[in-house]
Amino acid sequence: MTETVQSAAQLDSDRATYDELLALARYRRSVRAIDPHREVPDELVEKVLEVARWAPSAGNGQPWEFLVIRDDDMRRRIAELYAKQMADKREMQEAVWGHRNHIGFTGFRNSPVFVLVLGDPRVIDAYPVRTAIEKGENHFISSLAQATVLAHLAVASLGLGSQWVSDVSSPYMSTMLKSWLGIPRGMKIYDMFGIGYPAVVPEPTSRRALEEIIHRGQYEPGKGRDAAAVERFLWDDTLLGGWGATGAAKARRTQAEA
Ligand SMILES: Cc1cc2nc3c(=O)[nH]c(=O)nc-3n(C[C@H](O)[C@H](O)[C@H](O)COP(=O)(O)O)c2cc1C
């Protein structure tokens, strides 16, 4: 059963302002420290998913469905499954990058609610034939991402916190979760997020400067980053260097300054 939006006039009068949207976009963070003692009522989870379902999607295919998990035992099993997968992941990280920091954030385990984002790939048939053949999978995944990011924004707007747990889409975790939760094999497990009340305000985050990422009319070569700039960015601002906080990232900075 589908539902259409309200009249254009009604929508226009209810429109959120740019300033509200910007404030929300800046406020939303990945919250990895959750208060295990504060419940999140169903009503709030439904508010989050109500926002998510208004996301745009390729061909209006709306591939998303959401599985809400509250059961203590199931959440514990999922957190353990995740920890198990992290062992291999850390080993790979160490082999390639020489450090295993900042892999496998387990804070989500304290969230009273986990939400699995599922996708039905049959909606790829909604796309034009050529689109479906050449980039059906991309469009399908992008559509799931739209709903997920709206859900995270909605979580933030309610004063709650959420953490992406993208490892659930790996073949190992997906297979196990489908079996435990009765999810049809044909469905895609795209992502999962925990919802809870933040226990700690996250450290400030950074974003690339607006002027650096806008090219006007043509790609502006002066704004292109050389390899050294990209490498600095990766170690100082991204997960690779623990957002600049790891010993490896600090050592690189000291070396560069010397
Ligand atoms: C596609 C995608 C996958 C992500 N996967 C994870 C994850 O598995 N675990 C996690 O803790 N954060 C995950 N994140 C969150 C990012 O690390 C985070 O958005 C980024 O570092 C910026 O920080 P912020 O969300 O606090 O602004 C993911 C984000 C996206 C968009």
C-alpha cells in the first residue's frame, strides 16, 4: 500500500528552513558512546523511520525495509558476531597499514535498539533497462544510502545518537543475520545502526573547506590535491589515522615537520 504526499501548498507551508537543515546536518554525529540505561520508546523509532521512508530513490523504487531489534539476547549475539568479524579485519589492517587502531567500534552494543536496513533488489526492474543493466546495483545501493542518512538525521533531531555498523553487509555477517532473523535470502542487508541516548558528546569533527571542494564552470586544477596532500588528509582527518589521533598519525606529523 502506498501513500502520496500532502498538497503542494501544505508542504510549502511546513517546509523546514535552510538554517534548520544546516544546523541539523552539523549537529548529527556518529555517536559511539551510548547510555545503556536509557530506553528508546517505539514511538521515537517510528519517527526515525517515518523520516527515512521519504528519501528519494532511483525510479521511486523504495528498496528499503527496516528490521527493528530490541531483544537483549539477539543484540548481544549480533555484537559478538561483529566482534568475531573484527578479528580478521584488524589482522588485515595491520598487514597493510601497520596498525590496527580504530577498527571495530563496539559502542553500538549499548544501544537499546538496533535497526537493520534491508533492500529488495527486485525493484531494480523499476529503472530504465539500460540503467538497470549498467548501474542497477549502484542505484539500488545509493537509494538505500538516502534512506539511511535521513534516518541518522532524524535520530539527531530527536536528541538521540546513532552509529553506523556497516560491517553487517559482509557475506559472513549477512548470512548469519539472515539465518537468525528469518530474512529472505534474496534481500540485501545494507547496513545497521544502533539508536540510543548519547553517553558522551563526540569529539569535534572536521570537513574539507567549501572553497576547496567547489569547482566553478570547469575543474580548477589549482584545487586538485597532490598525492602528499591526500596522504596528509587521510592520516589527519579520516579513519585511517584515527582522525589524526593515533600514534601512527602523530608520528607522521612529527616526521613531516622535522
Ligand atoms: C557508508 C558509511 C559507512 C560507515 N561505517 C561505519 C561503521 O561501520 N562504524 C562506525 O562506527 N562508523 C561508520 N561510519 C561513520 C563514519 O565513520 C563517520 O560518518 C565519519 O567518520 C564522520 O564522522 P561523523 O559521522 O561523526 O560526522 C560510516 C559512515 C558511512 C557514510
